[in-house]
Amino acid sequence: MNEKTKGGDAPGGAETGASKPRLLIVEDDLRSSSALATLFRHLGFEIACAATVAEGTRLLQWNPSFMLLDLMLPDGNGKLILQQVRATNMPVRVAVTTGVDDSLLMSEVSALNPDAMYRKPLDLDKISRWLMRS
């Protein structure tokens, strides 16, 4: 379920604009996704949203600069998207966002070298600082 941003005609309803950094938000909770999109759009990011592994994988063709990646998605694990990013050496800075306490899964995700990992509930100030300094 993609969020359509106003005026968007890029994949996933992303806004177009050459100079803005692109942020792909992969989050199945619509309220969270919408809030994150609104916040980071106001901070100057172009936004695309995906709610599933399939949508997130498809939106990699949009060439985002950054990705906020939830692990637990309706059609699988967000780890699959991170695996694809790393296997193809895409220049995407990935922050994993999760509420999962599974130590084996977290170890597997850590081995894929995400650029940042954040526990839910999210600290938006920390995420904003990470995005702005990257």
C-alpha cells in the first residue's frame, strides 16, 4: 500500500524534484508511515512509501538516498530488502527500525551492516539527526 504524496508522479507516489535527497520509508503501519513521511518531507526530503517487502523491493528502482526499513512486514521480513541493497552495492544508507526482540534475527540483520538501527517506539530526533548528517 503506497502512500501517494501530493503532486507525485514518481514510483510509489514520490514527489519529483532534482535537488532533494530521496527517502524510502518501508513501514506497514499506515499511521507511522504517514507521520514519518510528513515530518521528513518538511525537512526537505523527497518521499516514497512502501508497506510490503514486494513494494519496497520495487521502489529500489527509484534510487533512494536513504531508507527507513521496518523488519516485520505483512509479506515477509524487511531483511530481504537490506540483503538486496547490500548484494547489489546500492548507494543507499539504511536505518532499520524495529520492535523485534528476536536476538537471532537481530544478529542476522547486524551482519548485513545497516547504517543505523533504531528500536520502536522511534526517537524521531535521533533519526532526524542521522538523516541530516548523512
